[in-house]
Amino acid sequence: MRVLLIDDHALFRAGAALLLRQARSDIEIVEAGTLAEGAELARQERLSMVFLDLDLPDGHGFEALKQLRSERPSLPVVIMSAQENWKTIDTAIELHAMGFVPKSQTPDVLFAALQAALAGGVFLPASIIDRDPAVQSSMMFRLGPRNESTEEAGRPVDNAQTLGISPRLFDTLRLVVQGYPNKTIAREMGVEEITVRKYVSTLLAHFNVRRRTELIVYVAKSGICLGTPEPRSPDADLIYPRQ
């Protein structure tokens, strides 16, 4: 497993790399200190995921996020930032980040975000989005498809009928919760992108939310179980694979 860390502070990169290697022995860390360097590595390297800082000397991370999610939509990107306001987090998820890790959080949050993103879920900090004591106690909020252990514990997997939506809307919902942009969802479902936009609008209205971020949060907090997604290789859209 290869993970790219894009952050201009070498000390932070070293600390994050150490934590990730301690959590998983199979992790190989690739580092970049600028947006330009990180973007080039993301285009060329075989990566499992990217941790991207927002505040970099040669630009803002949101621009890199847009580019990465456009060029390599199958590659999970998790934002790291000292900014912890909801507007920043909301923007990150709307731009299809697979999670948000505040730098003030405890080290285990970094690994939790790694696990969630690789499993096809979206990770958000509970301490930011929810003040409920039961949620805060875990200090992590893993959004998206539940794992097999959850399903085996007795929680049935939801389907289109139980959610009161059509099978096409259900397929769209699963892909939205996995963080994919409309263009990728359209390709996966074999439809036009404008059709996906209509599906997403219908889902927002059905669940009485206004934005994709709110839809993802609603799915997690309501206990909806969408099942375990099929594995998808981030190398599927690798632009310049190395020989």
C-alpha cells in the first residue's frame, strides 16, 4: 500500500508517516512538500490514497483536490487541515474528498480516516459535526457503507424498497456515499452526467437535505446500511503509470 502525504511541514509529514507505519506494516509513504510536487506524484505513482493539506506555499489544497478528483476519481483523497470550521469541511466533501482530519485531533483519527477511505466510506470528525455526547465519546464518525462485522451483528442491509426509492436512485446513493463525483457515477451506471444530477437532486429531496454533504451525514446518523462496496483499484484511472 502506498500513501502520498502532501504537506509543507517536514516534521508533520515525518510524524504522520511514523503513525501510519505503526498502524500498518505494509504502508509505504511517498512525501511532497508543495502542491505542484504532490500533483505530479499523484498523476504518476501507483497510490492507494492521498492525505492532502489545505494550506500550502504554492496554492490552496482545494484546487489540487478538484484536479485530483477529476483526473483520478478512484483515488481516495483525505483532507488534513488546522482549519476546523464547518464551512471548510463542507466544501471539502462537496469537492468529493473522502474525509477530513483536523490536525488538532488525536493520532488514532488519522488511521481511522485511512481505514474509512480505503473501505469506501467518508470520514468526518464527530467533534465538529455533532455535539451529541454519545457520538463525541468516540471522537470519530465513519460515514458510508458498513463493514461485514456490522452486518453480521444483526443490522440488515438496506435496499431500494426499504428506503422508498427506485433501484437506480439506490445505486446512485451508494456511489454518492462512497465519495464519487457525478462524472464517475455516470460512467459506472452507464448514463449521462445530466441524468446523475437529476438522480442526486431527487435523493436530496427524498431525504429532505440540501447538499451532498448533508446527505452523507444523514445516511450515517440514521443508521442506514448500504452494504460493503466492491473493491475498486485506485490504479484504474492512473494517467502515467510507471514501468
